Amino acid sequence: MINFKTLAQEVKDDIVRWRHDFHADPELSFHEVNTSRKIAEALRKIGYTNVRVGIPHCPETGVVADLNPGKPGRCIVLRADMDALPIQEETSLPYTSQNHGVAHACGHDSHMAMLLGAAKILFPLRSQINGNIRFIFQPGEEYLLSDMCPSLSDACSKPGARILVEEDDVMDGVDAVFGIHVWGTLPSGVIHYVPGPFMTTNLIVNMEVTGVGGHGAMPHTCIDPVVAACQIISAWQTIISREIDPQEAAVLTVGSINVDSKTYNVIPERVSVIAGARTYDETVREYIKQRMQEIAEGVAKGMRVKISFTASSGVPPVRNDEVFTMQAVQSITEAIGAEHVACTKPVAASEDFSWYQKIVPGALMFLGVGNEEKHTNFAQHHPQFNSDDEALPNGTASLAAVAYGFINQSVDIG
Ligand SMILES: [Zn+2]
Ligand SMILES: [Zn+2]
């Protein structure tokens, strides 16, 4: 039996070096150009000859390589995302971000490094693998739109995984997909899995409430959009508390309220509101969207304001195929030991990995990278987020073991 844990430990120095290099040079969604170049170089150095750079709309970002191109048998995709966030890093690490206002605060630097590690340990084993393993380094997971991040004037209109699924041939002939996301609040080195619904689908709502502005001491000559917006926001909370089945988890948050007045004695002309909702079911998401609009329109009519309401549905929910997940858990347990594998609870975050799961069975799992002594236990998207390097070989071993197990065992899946 192949000892993936030992093989991963043997490439640990490479994994750590790659990660630190990615971490120091983080790039925003669909702008992962240096990152793509480094990944392609590393893959070619390992021996991969069919390395493809670029995805539809983005010719310089995203990297795909096959272990056994065209070989008959099953094909599994191992996927890592690549993008960083528009956050100013607040660590004093020797490899802290050199790019002002951009940071690998979601741990995608670790994903790329772990997947390169898997590509490295699987390459010498390729003749023993009775099918193909496709490595996808995917840009644009954070799906930053240009209106969220003005520096991204040419960002794509949909997340990277959706582009690959809908506009690329990279999923042709693929039988399963597997990926790992590092997680700062889970113990370092432990793979956490959830069969079935795992991560949420989301909804982004932009609303503008327009009244009639004027003097704060003469409200009768105005139509106050602030009071109307507050009424709408309060009423929205009853969608979750009064209208959704308590067995269906859902959350609604208003994250931004802005007025065009900066003082106390002015009734502003308009208020803009940005809200989000998350749930594990797309029909629940659509219900929330419809009710938010109906409530906003109803309250607006009663309070004499006008509203504009736009809602965009985000990624689908991550739903792990139960049979494939348990098969993967078995491979991981054999590779890194049962003490490093744990079942966990779903989380109300979202991941565009779900787009791959729309067309093939798949599993996304968490690798804990939290270690309080090393200050690597911050939550994702925190300005001090960092991964514990010691955890990463377990991620590499798990990626390799799942792919090897899926190709070389003929267990039926979803
Ligand atoms: Zn993230
Ligand atoms: Zn992420």
C-alpha cells in the first residue's frame, strides 16, 4: 500500500516554500497572473507536459494539468482556488503580503501549495494509476465584482468555477471532483467532513430607498427615506423568524446602510442598503428573495417612498455526495490516520465548488489549520489569517489518497 503521509512529508519543504511565495504575492479574483505563471512553472518542473494556462475571459489566469491525459478509466478533478481578498494584511510574518490592500486571508495560498504537493507525489505513481487525475487551479472563487472592489474594473461576471463548468471543456469526461479548504477555527492537521449539505447558497440584495429630502426640523415637508429603510429592514427579519421552516437553516444580514447626508439636521433624499441571505436550499433562497422584495415594496408604498430593488443569487449550496464522501473519508483515514479525521457540522459560508457538484458527484472538506500558539487560529477573511504549515502535508496526502483511491477502486458513486 502506498504511504501517502510519508510521501507528503517528503515534499513538505516544497509545499511550505510554495505557500509562502503565494502568500507574499496575493492577487485578486481573475487577476492571478503571477500566481498562474508560478504554478505552471512548478508543474512543468515536476514533469507535467500538458500544462494549460488560462480560462474563458481570462487568458492569463487559471492552470489545468492532467496526470494521465487520455488514459482510459475514471477521471477525477482535484481543485484548488487561487484568489486573495481586498484586505490589508495585519501580520508580521516574514512572508507577509507585499501587495498593499491584498491578502491571502482565506487560505487559498495553502490550497494551491497542497495541490502542487499532490501533483508532485502522484507524478512518479502515474503508471500505477488506471485513469486520469486532473488538477484545476481555479481563479475567481471569491467572485469579487467590480462594484465591490473598484480596482477590479475588468472582473468577470460570474465565479471562476461557474465559468469552467459552463464555458470550458475542462469537466468533459470527469467522474468526480474533490477539494480541500483550510479552516482557521478547526484544529491543525485534522480533515473535517460533512456528507450531504455542507455550505450555503447566498443572495445579495441592493436596495435604494428614495424620499424627499429637506430640513430635519420640518419632516412634514419631506418624505423621510431613513425611517422607511429602517421599517423595511426590521420587517425583513420576520422572513427568517416567522416564515421559514425552523428545520431549514437560513440567515439574513443587512451589512451596509448609507445615506447621502453627513449631519443631524438634514433629511436625506435617499438611503442605500446592501443585504445578504444564506441558506442550504436554493428554493428557500428564492423564497427569501421574493419576500424581501414584496415586503420592501409594501412598506415603501405605505411610507410614500420609492424603492429600487435588485437581488442576485450567488453560488449554489455545497452538497457533498454521501457515497463519494464516505469513500474519500476511507482513503483519507488510511492515509493520515483516524485521529486526523473528524465529522463536523455544516457551515453558513459559501463556496463556488458547488458549481462542479452541479454536474458531477463531489466532496469539499475542511483541513483545520488552527494553532493558537502559532496564531493561526483566526477565522477566514480576518486580516491576521494564516495557516499552520504543519497541517499542509496532511492536506496533500488526503488529496492524493482520495484521487488514487477513486481511480483504482471501482466503488459506485452517486
Ligand atoms: Zn473566502
Ligand atoms: Zn476560500
